[in-house]
Amino acid sequence: MKVQKFSVEDANLVRSPGQDADIFVGNLVDERNGGPITIGYGRYAPNQSLTETMAVDDVMIVLDGRLVVSTSSGSVSAERGDIVYMPKGEAVTITTEGEGALTAYVTYPHWAEAHD
């Protein structure tokens, strides 16, 4: 695989697997490219909530907006420029407030394979 640059316009955003909320994800690099990680964008509509147990280690970078990530041990608020690490096995609830949020993510290993 060669060096590549991506923008959100490059992502084909589809509803987050197994979720009914207005939360969309789009992988740009994943198992189909032969790399060890998944890289993509996520778009969260206002006042949405996603709850799941992390099947992979996930790093989420907030590019725009604001969200809250809650676990049994507490919550963290994240806004533009913040990075949230969600370890494999952690039960999380991601909630948007106000205008929603645009994020970028990196997972290890590939999250699509972990959900199959």
C-alpha cells in the first residue's frame, strides 16, 4: 500500500452496522487494502446515541461538533480537536449534543471483521 491522503468527501458514509440511529461511517482503508488498521470517517446527527461493547481498539478524533462517551466508570466530553481512545472490550455509549459531530477513526484490528 502506498502513501495516501483522504478527505471526508472520499468516504461512502453508510449507517453504522447494527444501529438504528442517524450515525454513519465510511471506511477509507480496511482489510480490503491489506493494511493492519481501519481508517475512516463517522457522521453523527444531532441528539443521537450509540451503545456497544468495543470489538476492537478504537481511536476517535473529533473534527467538528461535540459528543460524550460514557462507560460504567464515567463520561468524557469531546469536541473539535479532541481524541478519545476506546479499548477493546469496553462497553460505551456515544451521545451527540447540539449540532452532532464529524469524527475520524482508526481501529485495530479491522472493525468490520470483528462484527462478522
